Amino acid sequence: MNWDDTTDAAAEERLVGPAADREDQAVEAALRPKDLGEFIGQEKVREQLDLVLRAARARGATADHVLLSGAPGLGKTTLSMIIAAEMAAPIRITSGPAIQHAGDLAAILSSLQEGEVLFLDEIHRMSRPAEEMLYMAMEDFRVDVIVGKGPGATAIPLELPPFTLVGATTRAGLLPPPLRDRFGFTAHMEFYEPRELERVVHRSANLLDVDIEPDGAAEIAGRSRGTPRIANRLLRRVRDYAQVKADGVITREIAAAALAVYEVDARGLDRLDRGVLEALLKLFGGGPVGLSTLAVAVGEERETVEEVAEPFLVREGLLARTPRGRVATPAAWAHLGLTPPRSATAGGGQQDLFGA
């Protein structure tokens, strides 16, 4: 079982209610795998990373810098912790948005111990001056600290102990090539198959001392959007329902009833996802319609629709992005049990008045 600490908070709240409290965070920490042997899924990444770490240990050297990319919740933070554990090294965790000045990064780098793992989440959101400082730190284990301003400014070189940078990003395309090329190992995290998520659910249920039947685990896995973190969140909500409404045992029927309460349907769509589809189909005849117009129709911000709902709908084949706007697919009509108008089946639909 594995999942990543950094995700779209809005997506999680829509799936499971309010943000996790301290108890929830403690449970999540307890469910994390501690080594590569416990890590479920991502077979190629796991095999490749195991070779990198074993070779580094055999040489008695610091592991190469690692770049992990992929959607939220797939295990990037977990893998960074596993890298530190496998190398018997401490780990420092920070994020790109927290480093807005080169001095912020210099302060972190200068305090690292030899062999320490620095996990930099959302690395693509780091400021440009800090990014340029990171180039030298990764390659030469050195940074130049600027003292003073104007003509009297002086660059003082600061030697750094060898360290391993683990960068994580949900948008690898935003990383500049000079930064991306300095990572010795890069890996892309894929969405999980239902069978893998079933293993995640069973493992977590055992750790939580939850009685779950195979068909109950399959029901939760099938609604988890290919993401281990969501599978674990839904498992805990279904556990609550089973304890209150049933005898505590999670069956397929109990899981389905519980997830209906939390408005997660059989394909993993939640309230916002269905709202976007219903607006697109019922108000705009299947599209094309501009993103801004669609966001207004569902009462959400444009960014929320674009970054939270759309990726999953596109991946599920329910929505398509076109130059003229967003368009519903035949699968979207079928999923909501609606009959598409003749104009939609002929490739028509309402014209986009406000642009994509």
C-alpha cells in the first residue's frame, strides 16, 4: 500500500469529507510501507529503484538524485521515505512553493548532513533563482552565497556534503531540461489497476483490524480512481459505515451502500464530477462548451473544474477537450442513463460562446 502526502485537497474533501485531522494523519503514517518489499504496485519503478539503491550501498556512496513524477496519491512521498530508509539516512521534507528565494534553499542545503535525503515536493513550483542555485548544488555539491548588493556584492562559495535530492512533481513538463537532466534516475508513477488496489485495501484492512471480504475490497478498489490514497480513505469511511449500520464486516453490499452515502458512484465519480457531466449534457447538449461557461454552470471556479474534475473525466473517456471547448463522449451519456440528441451523435452540440 502506498500513497503520496501531496494531493489536491479539494478532491480529497469531495471524496471523504473534511480534511484529515491528526488522528487520520497518524493512521496514514501507520499504513505506509517501510521498504520496497512492502510497496505494492509500480513494479518497473520498484525494480529500477532497487537496483539504484543496492548499487549505491555496495559502493558505500550516496544514491543518485531521483525524480518521481505522476498524479497525486500514487506514492511519491512514500518512495522518498523508503529511499531514506533503504540508505539508512535521515530525510528532510520541504516543497517547491515554500522555497521562493535562493536564500531559503541555501539555508536548507547548508544544514544537510552527509548522505541525507532531501525530499522536494512539487519541485516545478520552485522559484527560478532557487532553481538555478539547485543546479550547482546537485552537480558540484556547492552553492555560491551572495553577500551585499550592487557592485560591492561578493559571492562566497559554500561546500555541501554529498546528499540525495528526491524531487516529486505532478507536472513533469514544467520542469526545465537543465534541472531534469541533473537527476540520475527518473521514474513516472502510473495509475493502479483494480487488482493492485484490492491488495492495497486488504493490506490496509489488516493493519486497521477491519474485517473485509474479497468482494468488499473489490468494490472499494473499483471506485478509487486508480489511486492508493483514495482507496485507503474510502476504506476508512466504509469501515465507519459498517460499524454503525451493520455488523462491522465489509461486504460488497455494505461497501456500495456506504459509498452511495458519500456520493461516490460505481466508476468513482463524485458530486463534482457528476455535476460537470450533467451540466455538459443537460444544459449544453453535450458541448462543445467553454471551460469558463461550464465552471459557472456548476458553481465552481474554473481552476477547480480544470484541475480537479477534468483529468479523471478525460482519463475515464467521459469528456474530451477540443479546440472549440469541452465535449461529452457517448460513454458520458450512457453513464448518466441519458439519450444523446441527434446533433450530439452527429458531432454537433451547442456552440461555445466564451471560448475554451
